[in-house]
Amino acid sequence: MRVNFYGTLRDQTGNERMEMDSHDGLTARQLIELLADRYPQLRDVLLDAHNRLYDYIPLFVNGRNPRLLPGGLDTPLENKDVISLFSTITVGRMNVEALNGSGSPGERQEG
């Protein structure tokens, strides 16, 4: 799967994106926990005191908000999925990029 980072998350991870294999049954919630383990500087930015993703952090799986799915953040991910994780300061720009399917302004992602 591909994880795209936007806004200050790019600076904090040192990456615009990363590729990783999905473990069987890996959920969006577990992915966020794995990212917080891999990039400890993200833990306080993404997770509350109970290790739950803050409600105000924009997260999309294949352009859709997983929080709106029946399984929410516990919906299993697949290797072909594209996860987009935004910092809160990119929200104004995020909607345009998410709708256009672009990874950055002017860049169109293959689906």
C-alpha cells in the first residue's frame, strides 16, 4: 500500500510517501499506530492519550474517509490501497487534492 503524507507530516517523516505491505487484516487504526512507532515524532501529533487518532486529523483511504465506513478505522486495508494522511494546517488545500486525486498540486495519481 502507499501512504501519502501532506503538510507538516512530510517534514516530520522526511517523506512525501512511503510504500509498505499490508499485513493480513491490517486496519487503518493499526496503520496509524505503526506509523507512530516508525516515526515517534508523529505520536503526539496524531494520537491522543488513549492512542486513538484525533478526530480532527484528515485521513483518507482511496479518497474516502474511513470513519464513514461501517467498520470505521477498523476496516481492513488492502495492498492496493492509497492512504492519504494530512496535517491539520493543510485542510483548506486537502479537499481540492483529495477531489482531484492528486498527490500534490499538479500531480495526478494513478489509481
